Amino acid sequence: MGHATVSEQSRHKPPVVPGAAKSGGIKGLQGITATNSNTKISASRLRTVAAPSQSERLSAANLGLNSERMRTVMIERLLSQGITNDRVLAAMQLVPRHAFVDGALASRAYDDAALPIGHSQTISQPWVVARMISIAAEVPGAQKVLEVGTGCGYQAAVMAQVFSQVYSIERIRALYDMSREHLRALKLARIRLTYGDGMAGLPTAAPFDAIVVAAAGLKIPQALMNQLAVGGVLIAPEGSSTQRLVKIQRTGLTNWERQELEEVRFVPLKAGVQT
Ligand code: SAH
């Protein structure tokens, strides 16, 4: 294993904004709210891009042409936050994030935040999605990728614009069903969804060129590392109260190199399934 390099991200934790969840906060997650879950922990870089105006937000309730403009603002913000991969930016310009959240939250779908999707889970902050997929996209010729933690299906939809074979696994039955509906509505049914425990990976489809984990465990499961192709990369948050994005590259049959990236806050990676 290689040594860890810690990035120069600020350790500053943003204040928790109460009342962000659709029905009085996400229950059962200590200290985790819709605004700090599956997000980067750091002060945003200086924003040169204006957030959508109040009227843009309000009219986004009947998101028509407006969602295109809101996505453009989101893309400009991602650029200002250091996301540079053209394929990832193009994918996120295309995928309607508002179609993956509850209608009541649609007007906030392009905010720089995670949002609740029910069952104490969240749709990841756009920056988190962009960052993780950008790292996966650096693997030369990457085609077959696995996501652990489908949630509402948004990240899988973005991955499907960048990679030709996308597998995703979710442990909560209701979210698995919901993501299937979202992806079918967008004609993205070719994404292979599995209901199961992603800590075990998907041995029948392995090896993967990249694995993206959308929930944080204390330690990255060895089973997932074993399902990487040599040269492949795994990106996952690791830790409990303090978490970091970790990039692991498989450099040989028995060799993996580890690099620590930004401090983040994700929902927990849990064993087993929930019916
Ligand atoms: N990828 C989502 C983020 C979902 S939040 C997006 O597009 O925004 C993380 C998801 O990981 C949750 O739905 C949670 O249920 C799921 N999860 C947690 N542990 C898991 C496991 N062991 N296997 C599969 N999914 C898991």
C-alpha cells in the first residue's frame, strides 16, 4: 500500500442547517442532516457564479426549460469548485437531477447540497458525484463500473453517460424500487441494478474498471478491492465521525495503492439488506 497524501482542503465544518429535510429532518442519523450528508466538509471556494434567483427557484417547481438553465449554473459552480473533466460536466448538464428527488424538493435539486430521499438516505451533493466520477473516469479506457449505494439512482444515471457498462447495488428495497422507476422513466433501463449488500460487491460481474462507493464504512471492504481490475480504481468515503474520500488503485494482483483526498460526510455503509 502506498502512503497517504492529505489534500489541503479546509477542515472547517459548516454549521448544520436545521429543518432542511422534507419532514422535520432525517431521523436516525446522529448529527447528519440533508445539508451535510454525502457532502464535502469545507468552506466552498470563492463563488463567482450567482446562485439561481428566488424567482428562478420558485418557477423551478414546474421545471421546464428552467431546469436546463439551473443545470448550467450548477455546472459553472462545479467548474469553480475545481471539477474539470469535460465528460463528467457534460453528463451532469444532461441528467435532470430534479427527476430524482421528491417533487417538493425539485426546486432545490440544483443547489450545492445533498437532499433527503427517504429512508434516512440522501442524494449526494453534486460536487461529490462529480468528484467521484471524475476520479473513476481517469482510468484509461474504463468501461465497466460498479456503484455501491444506488439511492435514488442519480449518480448511476450520470455514470451511464460516461461509462458503457454501469452496475449499481442498493441494500434498501424501497430505494432499489424507486431508482428503477427513475431510471426507467429516463430510458436508462440498461443500467444493471441489484438489490443486495454492496459490501460484498458483485462477484458475478467483476472485475470492474472502477468502483464508486456512496456510503461510508470504517474500512473499505476487501471484497470490493478484490473486484477491481488491475489498473482499476475504487473511490469511497472512509471513517465515522470524521471521514475522508479515499482513492485506491489496484496496481497488481496483490497490490493496492491508497491516497486520501477531501474530508467529507456520508451516510453509513451498512451490512445486510433492508426489506
Ligand atoms: N448514489 C446516490 C447516493 C445514495 S446515499 C446518489 O445518486 O445520490 C447512499 C446509499 O448507499 C443509500 O441508499 C444506502 O441505502 C446505500 N447503502 C449503504 N450501505 C450499503 C450496502 N452495504 N450495499 C448497498 N447499498 C448501501
